[in-house]
Amino acid sequence: MPIRMRFTIWRPLATAAAAALMATLLTPATAQAGPRTSEPRYSYDDAIREAVWVDTGLDGDGDGRADRVAVDIVRPRETARQGRKVPVIMDASPYYACCGRGNESQRKTYDADGEVVQMPLFYDNYFVPRGYAFVGVDLAGTNRSDGCVDVGGRSDVQSAKAVVDWLNGRAKAYTTRTGITRAKATGWTNGRTGMIGKSYDGTIANGVAATGVEGLETIVPIGAISSWYDYYFAQGAPLYDSGPEWLSNYVESPEARARCAAVQQKLVDGAPRSGDWTPLWSERNHVPDADRVEASVFVIHGMQDLNVRAKHFGQWWDALARNGVDRKIWLTQAGHVDPFDFRRAAWVKTLHRWFDHELLGYDNGIDDEPMADIERGPEQWETSKVWPPRGTETATLRPAEGAEEGVGRLGQARGTGTETFTDDPALDETDWAAHIDRATPAKAGFTTGPLTRDLRLSGTSAVTVTATPTTGTAHLSAVLVDLGPDTIRDYAAAGEGIITLTERTCWGASTAGDSACFKETAARTTDVDFTVVSRGWADLGHHGSGREGTPLTPGTPYTVTLHLAATDHVVPAGHRLALIVAGTDRDLIEPPSTRPTLTLDLARTSARLPLVGGAEAFRRATSGTAAVPGGAVLDGVSEPRTAQRVPEAS
């Protein structure tokens, strides 16, 4: 069994003897005695560019031979000549040919010999001159790989895991797709691997980490999925009008599409539009396997991401925390956006230091820095030593009838009575919030008075609703809203909070075929009267275990708990906090087959919010005199754009 060497930032070497042993085992390129920062001392233009095909051990396309996945490699030539072994940064993706990577949709390009010329994104340009190898893996069924896309299933994850195994001498690879000449990595890499990627790519990193594979030292999932069920459904409520078979067809190579009909059918059969949990979803749920994760995890996510919704990072983060996984997090106001496009200079610097520490073992101080960076306003960042911050406790808030019918109060005292609304699939969360101070038929809204102190939510909220429907099907939405003027990133506009400019800046070395220069971006902002803080959805028919729906009996009350997206948001003094309960959130969930009217039992409806300072912080922030709502229509972002069925497209 190979010796596993970790340089995790929260597990320092305990003794001088251990440090000496590490120094003995490491090659000179990775010894602790090296510099605190890796420098660009190797030629990118002269780097070795090669391709191998790694045997996954699976036969997803049923052709009688094991699938091989294409692996394109860029690595320093000088270290190879010196016999020095280097660590690997890897991005495993289904998008290298079909759709492109990054804000400029870059694809892999090749020369006449089939060697990669352009590798998308800046990772190879920046890190190869600094003594890393970069590896771009085509998932099974995409680009130059065998097999079929199974959308987060065993084949997807094994596509990348097999490469980590090969880098550590435990799997086979070949110099061609069908040949028998073996390719070995142990001569040039020490096997220490870090996986990175946005969206689908980051999801694969999560999945590979959840296998506990040796040699994977760190992952950097950006806007990544933690459970594929939660990409397609929200507690039984469908988020799209199609399932994973659509995405598989979208990303597969033309030749794979022609041979993978059986896999497509398995996706259809295993993911019924009922929203019921099936074995297919269990295979694609990484959260229960967080206890197997040995890699450190650096999470980046948009709190307004309406593609890969923020629930994904919240449940993954909580599971990692329960299992003591070393971790770091950045949370942005933007939507489904890469940090290279919302905080470029700081991102490149931080990622560089992260990989230097985790893969090269440099003692560069990143372990002494705060765990979390949180964007409070456009391009305004603050940090938390840990996340959620210490002192965060769950506070239970309750809706109650207000002075005016249909305009309720939100506080700590248990309410009485009922509120009634009728599902209107033509409306969404912005319509409901804009009319929060008016009685409208499609929502039930409840607000605090103006806060006398700032109130910080940090973590995952849950809203328990007891509702009586008039029909046999019903969908519910629960939305938390900060009522007050602000300037925010316009996550609902094109770019999801960024504008792409024409100027370019360069991040690494370039060749004639692969430029390290990318278009700059700026924050796209908008002035609003309210900000949606978090939202969650559910099918009322999934009120039991949540895994299997049942028809509703009209006139019968049902209780369901909606798990809202994780967030970190400060409601400033002078603003109000609102809870809205309604039906279909247009373009974010699909409507039910009927149009029900629902009656809420206020005594049996509550919200559990993670507040810094807990219930006492809420009591202090709401100790002032409640203002009488003026009934004005409030302005928010434009209506959220129709949700994508591709965990990447913006």
C-alpha cells in the first residue's frame, strides 16, 4: 500500500521526527524546506503535452470491453528531465467538447498528433510553470472517451477516480484509445492530486472525494451539486420539465449518443417525474458518504445560485463538518458564477496558496486565516473565523395574524387563526415580496417591524407548514425576504451578477494556441427595495418521509417541513424580515396538476432560523415599536430567469 502524505491545514505535523520523515519521503520539488510560494520557473511553451486513455474497469456502453477515458496532460518538461515528481491539478468534465468551459466557453483543441493545444481556463497556464501538472479528463461518453454519460452515477465518478488511481500506480492507462501500449504516471507524478471544477465538474470532485480514494488530497468544488435528486426536485416538487436523460443527451459525444440508448432508458426509468426517491438517486447522493472524505474541501458557491441551488453546498458543508473534514468556504452574492469572474485577483492568489499548501506542503500561513469569506455587498467582503460563526443558534419564529387581514406578523409568540391563499403559477417570489404589505390572494406574508439592530442569518433554515388543500395535489414555496433598500448584485440578469468587459488580463504563461489572457468582468448591480434571502420548495404530497408522494385528501391538514437554501445574510437595522408562504414559484418549480387553495394553520406553522446570537438576538432586534405597513409596491430584481437544465449554463 502506498504511503499517504497529507499537508492539511488543520492537521500540522506534530513532531520534528514526523517532519524529518516527510522530508525524506518527498522529492525536492515538494519538500517542506522549499519556498513559501511556488514561482513560475518552468517553461509553459516547452511543457510536455500528451494524452493517455485510462481503463475505468467498467463497460457502460456494453461493447464487451472496458471503457477508457481520455486524459489530456500538460506538465513541466524540466522536472521530467530532472527526475523530479510533481503534484497534479485535475478538472474532470463532460463539457470539454460539447459546451465549453468558463465565461468564454473555451473548448479543448488538438494538433495533428492529437495532443492538446488549448486547455480551457487558466489552470494549466498558471500552475504548470509553478511546478504542477494539469490534467483534463473527458468523462465517459464525452469528447474522446468511451462509455456513456450517466449523470452523476457510477460511470461519471469512476471516470475521474480511475485517473486518480492511475496517477498513484493503481490503474492501467494506454497511449491510444484502442491500443495495448501501456502508459505510466509514476515516473513523473508523486500522485498528490487536487480536483477543481465548476458545476458538473465540481460535482464530480465531490463524488470522487466521497469514495475516499487515496491520493486525492484536496477538492475545490465551485457551484457544485451534492445530491443529484436535489438538482431535479425539491422535496418532490419538480424543478424542471425533464430529468437526467436530457442532460446526458446534451453532453454526450455524437458517437456515444448513438450507442447509449440503454443507459438513457435507465435514466428515464430510474428518475420518474413523480419526484419519488429511487435507487438511482441514492447512487447519486454524496452527502451520506461525507464520512469517507479524506481530502480537504474548499467550497465556493453563489448564495443566489438558481441553477445549482445553495441547498447543495449547505447540506454538503454540514455533513463535512460533522465528520471533521478540513474545509474552507467562499460565499458570493452572485448566482452560478466562477470566482475567477467575480473576485479574480484575490481568487488566483488564494487558490495558488491553497494548492501550494495542500499539494506542495508549503507552510504559507493559509491555515491561520479565517475559514469563510462572505460577500456582504457587491465586491465588499468580510470574513468569519469559522462558519457558521460561533454563537449561531436556531431561533424559532412564528407567523401570526396582523392588524390588517392578509398582512401578518412574524415574531416569537405562537400565532392563532388561519391564512388562505390560492396557487397562481403565473407569479413568483418577486411578485409576492413586492406586495408583502398588501393582502393578495396568491400568498401569505408575515413581517417583523423595523429592526433596531442588525440580525445575521448564517446557515440553513427550515419552515414547517401545516396546510389544508382543496385539491389532490399541491406545491408549496417558503421564502425569507429582507425588506429594505439596498444595492445588490443583479443575480436575475444575464451574467447572474457580472458584466463581461472587453479588456483582458493575463494569468500565467501563453502559447500561440493557448492564451492566458481572459476578458475582465465587473459587478452588475441593481437598486432594490427588498432582497430574497433564501427559499425552499416542496410537494405537499411528500409530507411523510419525503421519499414517496401520496395523493392528498381535500380538506385534510398536512404538515411538511421545507428545507431552505443555506445562506449568510445580515438584515440591517431599520429593515424588516419577512416570511412568505405560497404555491408555485414560477420558473423555479413546476406547477402541480391542479390549482389548489391552501389554508395555513398559524398555530402549527413556524420557521427555524440560524441566527448569530440565537433567539435573544432576535428579541433584541425586534424590541422597538412596530411600524404600520404603508402598502406600497416594492421593487426587487427582475423576475428570475427560467432555470437551466444544465448545471453550468448561465
